[in-house]
Amino acid sequence: MASKRPETWVVIADGMRARVLRWEGGDRFGQAMDHELYDAAVHGFSRDLKSDAPGRAFDPGSGARHAIEPRHDPHELEKVRFGGQVASVLDDAAARQAFDRLILVAPPKALGVLRAALSERVRKHVTGEVNKDLVRTPVHELASHLRDTLGG
């Protein structure tokens, strides 16, 4: 009796968009989810991402008051939040045993954010990582970029 091919999901992400595809073998991919994950706030202005105005400080040397710059870039914080959202979706899918293998594809920074946000339940299914920005790559071209990682 032939064994069933493991269900392989491929997550293709950057800091604001993620596609979750199901590898069907060969060069074929299908949708693992019925929608793409997207965070439009990452493209917004920093001033729109902040919760309030920066703090003010008094400079005793000159007597002037000046704004205190935030310690974190709001865009980077939004990307971390988005990585957490993607990780949460994957955790829900892992709880339902929707996939056996998971391959992560993202540019280096986004891959690091996503990897850090994954639960242990999801991490144990990660069988490959690809350090590339393929989020805008057409589906029919993905296999050529992922052939070594997908295996047979």
C-alpha cells in the first residue's frame, strides 16, 4: 500500500503580505487558505502608526524644549505585529493538523521575525527556509525557486 504524500504548505511572506500555498507536487501549487494575509498599515506614514505625540524634554543647558524621538521605528513594530498574525494563523492550522511540512520563504528580516513568532507546535513542522523575497512571484514560477527545498 502506497503511503500518502505529506501535506506541504509553503508560506511566502514579507513584512506586510503573506501567501499560504499548498504544494501539490511537481510545479503545482494550490491555495491552502482562501485569502492572502495583508497589512496595509506598514505602508502608512510613521505619524499615523504612533499612538500619540512624542514626549517633550527640557534641556537645562539651553532652556529649550524639544521632542523626544521614539525608541522604536513604528514600521518595524508593525512588521513584527504582522509576523505575529501570520504565526497565529499557522498555529491554528497546526492545531487542526492541516499540514505535515511547512516551508518558510521570506527576505532575511521578515524570515527572522516570522521564525521568532512561531509556536513550538508550528516550529516542529518547519522542514525548510528560503531567504528570498518571492511574495510577488507568480505561482507558476515558484517551483523553479523552491525545487531544492521542496524535494520530491
